[in-house]
Amino acid sequence: MTRQLLGFSANRHIVTGLLVNLLSSICIVFINKWIYVHYGFPNMTLTLVHFVVTWLGLYICQKMDIFSPKRVPVRRIMWLALSFCGFVAFTNLSLQNNSIGTYQLAKAMTTPVIILIQTTYYKKTFSTKIKLTLVPITLGVILNSYYDVRFNVLGMVFATLGVLVTSLYQVWVGAKQHELQVNSMQLLYYQAPLSSAFLLGIIPLFEPLTGDGGIFGPWSLPALVTVLFSGVVAFLVNLSIYWIIGNTSAVTYNMFGHFKFCITLIGGYLLFHDPLSLNQALGILCTLAGILSYTHFKLVEQEEGKSRLAQRP
């Protein structure tokens, strides 16, 4: 009975974390779009602001005794911080040099690459059933984006690097929490300022620092307030990402990412009357079928694992 109550409590916390991530992620998409369209605020600079505000939020949390920082050697999280910068840089370069369809298709490859990395380097096993759930999900993404898939050499290079670095980053977010015996807040507390420093070093390669469109440009008060508000929402997004990966897995977080993509398309159709073709509707159904299958098989495997543990003498 006690084990069942603990299991219910853990699942309730996971559902809460997923809901926080879902709502904050959808919210930040619309806020960021508003910022880009109405103020022209640069993309990577906005990411830098998000991570600075995330660290400030965590600093306030630790001052309020919500969590206790744990000393972590900088060299132990250096590659994690660098991989975040690579993820931001290559994702932006992929989007700049590819069509939206190609960009989305490349992003869908993150899940199988994560499975490959975890199987090869972390000796983690995945059942055939779990691997097969990737088929309808990938098919769904293809149906949603095939009309806009166009390939070029430079775009493919950036897309491939983006998928590889993003996969490594998400795997390391989970691995470092277990390796260093820290929770999501403790790890993000050290990684956020380190990644911010690295981002500040590469931003001048992509975006201006001063003048119109630069981080130190003449921004209006409404623009600064909106950017700051997006940073607060980003704090919830970043924290929930780390929490989900630390308490489930990078693969589960990716599956949830596909679910958010479907919700965004459906929401755009219902709320803003965005066009939704038959192929896109079929793509959404395929993706959702894959996600539901993954969730079912994952829960069955967890119950089987608990049963084996309970049967041990």
C-alpha cells in the first residue's frame, strides 16, 4: 500500500512538471513571437536574457531556502554549458539555412539520436516496442512538413550538427544530475551563468551588440518589460525541462516535445484559424498514436520492473 501511494505521488509530480512545461512552453512561443515581430529583438540575445533571468530566479529561490546549492566543480559541467551554446547556435543556423519543413524534420531526428547515444555510451537498453514507437512519430513529422522540405549542403551540415549537439545536451542534463548527485535546481544554478558567459562570447559572431537590433541598442520601456517577462516564463521552461529529464529521461522529454508540437498546431487551427491540411491532420494523428504507444509501453515496463523488485526475497 505504501509503495502504491509513493508511486501515485511520484506520477502526480511528473504530471505536474509536464503541465508546467506545456503551459510555459506554449506561453513563451507566443511571447517570443510578439517580441520578434513588434520589437525586432535579436534571437540569441533573447536566449542570453532568458538564462540570466533563470539564474537570478534560482538565486532568489536559494535565498528563500527553496533549495540548497551544492558545490559543483566548474570543469564537471563545462561540456554541458558548451553543449547548450552549441545547441542554441546550430539550431539558429539550421533555421536560417533551411526551410521550416527541413528544420522540423531534422528536429524529429533528435529522439533516435538520443537513443543511439544512450545505448552506445551509457549502456542503456530500450525495448523493441519503445523503438518502434518512433516510426509513427517520424511519419507524422514527415506528413506535417514534407511540403516544405528542401535540402542544401550548408543547411544539412548545420541541421546535423544541431541534432547531434542537442541530443548530447539533453542526455548530459539527465546524466549530470545522477553523476553529481544534484537536483534540477542545483545543476541549473551553476550551468545557467556559465552558459550565459559562453553565449555572450559567441553572440557578436551572429548579432550586433550596439545600435538598432543590438543588445545595448535603444530599446523602449515596453520592449524591455516584455523581454523581462519572457525571461520569467523562460525560468519556468528551463527549470521544468531539467526536472522532467532528471526525473524521467531525455527520450520521454522528447516525446513530450512532439506532443507540444501537435498541441501547438491544433491550437493554431482552433484559436487562430490557421490552415490545417488533411496531410497535417493525418500527421498529427500518427504522432499522437506514437506518443500514446510510447506512454503505454513505458508504463507497462515500469509496472513489470516494480513487480520484479517486489518478488525479490
